Amino acid sequence: MDQFPQIKRGAPQLLPTLALSLLACLSFVSPLPTTEPPLFDGHPFVGIWNTPTPACKRLQIPLDTWSFKAVTTPAAVPGQFLTLFYVDRLGLYPHVDPNNHRQFNGGIPQKGNLTAHMIKAYGDINHYIPSDTTPGLAVIDWEDWRPLWDRNWGSKNIYRQLSIAYAREKDPSLSPSQATTEAKKQFQTAARNYMEGTMMLGISQRPSQQWGFYLFPDCYNYGWEKPDYTGQCSDKTKSQNDELLWLWESSTALYPSVYLPASLNNSANVALFVRNRVQEAVRVAALPKRPYTVPIYVYSCPLYHDRNKFLSTEDLIRSIGESAALGASGSVLWGASADYTDKVISNTPLHISHFMSRDEI
């Protein structure tokens, strides 16, 4: 398994900056609810590497994993600490190709075969997580549609269009408004059945794993180019997240994302963007009535997601540091193979690994 570079230069300069970041962040939050005990004793916040780095080996860049509690790859490798279930790795997920509109497994969830999906998902879980006792993280990455009707905008609007057409097909007597109302009901019910059913199946098969959906909860706190940007999730977003109580009740971990665009490079708004996303995850984690709240593992990317350029030290502090200060259980550093070309890897920064060391977080 490829490993991440051990860098020991520049540590004294990072410590005061990180400490100030943590203090500033903590001044904005109320006392955190009690979270489930950490997976690693004595490590309330951990770094998980989930990026393929074959270019490092080709370029003979020395790598070390000393600052990460687990080093994994998004590739289809069974038995990892973090298992990432893409669309083609778990069951028969109904979805539509956004480019050619080809429909897979029914296209929309209400036309899918849930029974066949669960049967295949059962086998997929057994394959990718062979042990039924080993602890780890199980992340379902289904991004083609969102379970709330009103959140399927833009390219995802096709799921609303197909749902309305399906409602009319089943009952041609429906008026346009009636068809929309019925389509929304059918879609949200079926979407919940797929997500909740798959989650419960995974938990029943592999109870030692911490199950959740990538990107949930979301905050949709964009607009950072505006001078009055606060980073806060809107009341509408929070209300919609409240509607997903069934998802928070069935999840045993939350996996929000704080990927940064290049337009936020070294901006003070990075802290606002990250802080409010993590705070929303903390909020929804407390909605189910449990003795403990589920852990939150924040997905970060070492690169600005729209440019093959590594994050600056300041943006690492404002993203990973904010996550740690707000009570997250860890940071998952993810990347796709296409992001890590020889050119990008040859310019690997010398600060990420030491920043993530257990002495600084």
C-alpha cells in the first residue's frame, strides 16, 4: 500500500497558528454532546488516508504513514479499514447517466427492484467487508439523486421529470399538479426505502463498522464571493435536514464534505465554510434520541477540488483544524487517481503529514 510522506520540517511554526485557530473556533460553539468512544483508544481525532498514490512510487518519493491511523485506497480492495461503496459496488442502485440519460436499474428509485438490490448488496457487503467483527468505516457514496424531492435541482432535475412521467403512466387521469404531488410522494418513499434499507442491511451484517452516506448532511453554504458571507446553513437547509431524521436515526456515522475550491485559496472564508458544515453535522447527529451521538468523519481533499493544486498550510488549518476543534472524530483525506498525476505529486507539499501528526491535533 502506498504511504504518505513523513515531513518533520516547520512544526514549531504550525503549532501557535493551529492553537489560535482552535481557540477562535471554540469561542463560537456551545458545549458539544457526548459522542461515542473513539475507535482508537486515546485518539479522539484521527486522520484516515483514502487516496491512491501510485505516482509516488514511480517518482520514488519516500512515504510514511506515521501521522495516519489508517491508510486506505478508494480502489475496489476488500478488507480495508475504510470501505467506500461506489454505485457499482453495492447492490442495484437506480440512477440515470447524466450525459446520455441512459437509465440503470429502473432509473428512478420507484421503478427499481428493491428486493434484487438487497440480495446483491448482501453479497457485496460480504465481499468488501469479509470480517463481521473488525471495526472500520463503511461509506456509501450515492450522489446521483438526493432523497428529498426539492433538492434534485440542476442536472438532477431529470429524476423529478421521470418521476412525474411515471406517475402519469400509472394514472393518466392525474392533472399536472396532481402528478407532481404524487410523483414527489412516490420518489421520496422509494428513495428512503433504498437508503434506509441498505443502511440497516449493512449494520445487521457488519455491526462493528460505522455506516453512513457520504455528503450527509450537507449545508449548501455557497456564495463565499459575497462580502457579507457568513457561511451559515440557511433555515431552509436546516429544516430540510430535519426531514431526514430517519437517515440520522439509521446512520452509525456521518460523513460530511468540506472540499475546497481554488477560489477559496487562503481566504478567511474557508474557516466559515468548514465551521458551519461541521456544526450542521454536529446538530443533526444530536437529533436522534440516543445515549451518545454518532461520530463525524469529515471528508477533506488535499487538493483544491477544481484544480490540481495542493492546499496551503493555512487552508489545512482552517479545514482539518476546524473539524478537530468542533468535535469531529476524524478527517478522511480522499482523492481520485486522476487527480494525482506525476506533475502534481512531484510538487507534493512538505506540510500535510506533519500537520496531521497526533502531537498537533
